[in-house]
Amino acid sequence: MAVSAVRDVDVCVVGLGPAGRALAHRAMVAGLSVAAVDPRPDRLWPPTFSCWVDELPEWLPAEVIASRIPAPTVWTKTRHRIERPYCVLSKPGLHAALALDDATVHAGRATRVDAHTVELADGTRISAGVVVDARGLPTLGARRAASAHGIFVDAETAAPMVAEGEGLLLDWRPENGAGPGEPPSFLYAVPLGDGTVIFEETSLGLRGGMPQHELRKRTLNRLAAHGIRLTGTEPSEAAHYPLDQPPPRKGTGRVVPFGSRGGMMHPATGYSVADSLALADTAIAAIQSGADPVEALWPWRARLVYWMRMRGLFGLGRLTTEQSIAMFDAFFSASPRGQRALLSAHDDYAALGVVLFNTVAHTWPFRWRYDLVGWTNRNRWVGYPFAPADSRAETASADPAEH
């Protein structure tokens, strides 16, 4: 897969989400000729992106951080303070940091993406030494999913739950109105650095995901439990995507999938942007040397970590709320290295194996461990009949007096 001098460009990146834009930017910085393809290349990305501060590569400027949380909170049976700085990324700041001034950017849709050729709907044909496919994930269908519904609330209104500099990474307190016989979900809530806080009820691991109306109802229930009333004009955000996209096959002469399309979506958390940013230079170095970028990105240690994290995803998708709380309580009692191994480290298989074993071993009562490893209730929530949407329950005005 050596870069060829007879091609139009050294690298063509298809898809300019954060992952694709980062790879195109770093290829440009490394001196490679770059073409990039996206239907709307200048659009700011809709989702909210967050990560641990220590995951960000050193070449990114400080302006990419919109909000910094020194020690986020996790609520399980008790309150856990995670002594590891966390941040919300600034979409304008990140977009500006990943400038493509010296790249040839095509505003169009790719209709053919091959190992060395990209064709656009308008007939444009780009020949490249290496083609990188960073177009994101395919349709969800019945795959194991991350589903979330977020409501953006004025920071002053949100203060009873989330004050400035604070954040709720996972809030499992029984305040979302879901009963013990319903699929579990937790709250994620962080300040965004623009005067608002996002409150986002989240479900991980369910096949096909959890409906947006159900997640919205649970978010409103949590706000009401803390006396937070909304105006009804607050904007919202929806997320619904598969978690089980595997790492690609090795081999030269192939399209290189990158970002969430290339298996970098964390199967047990739904995070992918920080990993993509951190690994962009690894892919570029392989391209420059003529090596296989997929092999460089996915050595056996990283593939083993992915396999073990998939075991965690399978477990998440079959636990009850009580079991989820017990499991996370055990996990967040692990060492800082163990927590990093599950939450973010790309290839620390040894620490990950230890923390997964200890999480199962310390989850109590003992019989719940059978569900966690899949010996019982393997398909507990498959086909669960969620209640239909209720317009009264979905209104944006969460009046505590109504609950």
C-alpha cells in the first residue's frame, strides 16, 4: 500500500466527520497530497463529543476543549468521584484545529469507493495511493446499540443537578421512572461551556436500541425529581447507532476503514472520537512507510482488547437495572489503570482482563454473575415491547407537580 507518485493524490479521505477530518489534516501536515470528499464539508458536526483529557493527542490546541470537568461523578449504589479530568469538545474549535487548507476538498457524495479510486455522483473521479473510508456507521437495524436523548438546559436552571465544573458520567439513581422489569438506562449530564448543560438519558447494548420517546420521558422524570422545570423551548439531541462494528481485515490494496467505520467505536461505551484523533498519526506513518495501516492500527493486542470489550457489551445488553448498578459499582471500585483499560486504553489487554474478571467476581449477589457472563437470560430484552409514544409524557415542560 505504498504511496504511488502516479496517482492524483497520495491519500483520499471519504467522510469528514471528526475522524476523517483528523486523518486528512494529519496527512496534510505530514506532507502528503490529500483529497477529501464529503457532501457538506464545512458543516459543524451535530453530535456532542466528549472524552477524557488525557486521551487527546498533544498536537491539538487547548481551544478544542469547551468545558473541563476535573473529577466527574458516577452514581451507583453510592457516589464515586473519578479523579481523571474529562472534557466536552468545542465543535468550532475542533473543526478549526483540523484545517484542510492545503487539501483538495470535494463537496459531493461518493458513489464508488475502491482501494485506489473514488467516484462522485457528479462524475468526478479521484485516483489515490490510499483511500480511507471514514463515512461513519451503517444503518442500525437489530444490532446492539447506543441510544440517547439529550435536552439542553440553561446552566442556571440545571444547577440543582449539575453545577459549573461538575458532571454526571453515569447516574444510576432510581429517578427515571422505569420499573425493575424494564430495560435499564442511566443519565449522562455535563456542562457544554456555552451556558447550557446537556441531560442525556442513555441506553447501551440493547438490540435495536431504546426508542427516543422512552428516553425523553425518562430524562424528564429525572429533571422533575430534582425540581427542575423547563420552558418547553429547549433544544434536544438524539443518538442511535450500533456498537458492534468490528475492526477491519488486514491486507494491502484495500480501502482503509477509519473511525467508527473502522472499528474504533468503543463497544461498551459508545465513544470513538478520541481514539480516532489519537490514532490518526499511526495510520499516516504506516501509509508513508508503505505498510498496511489496518495492521498498524489493529495489532493483536488491540484486537484482543476489542474482543474483551465486546464481552462487556453483551453483558450490558442483558442486565436489569439492579444488576447494572451492582456491576458498575464493582467496576468503579477498580484501580485507575483498570478503569482506563476498559474505558479508553486501546491495547492494554492485561489490565483489561484483570478488571473484567474482578468486576464479575465482585458483582453481588452471586447469581447475577451468570447473567453478566451470558449463562442465563442471554436474550432478556430482545423484542421488549416498549410503550408507544405519549405526547403528554413527551412534552418539554417537566413540572414536578405533575409527577
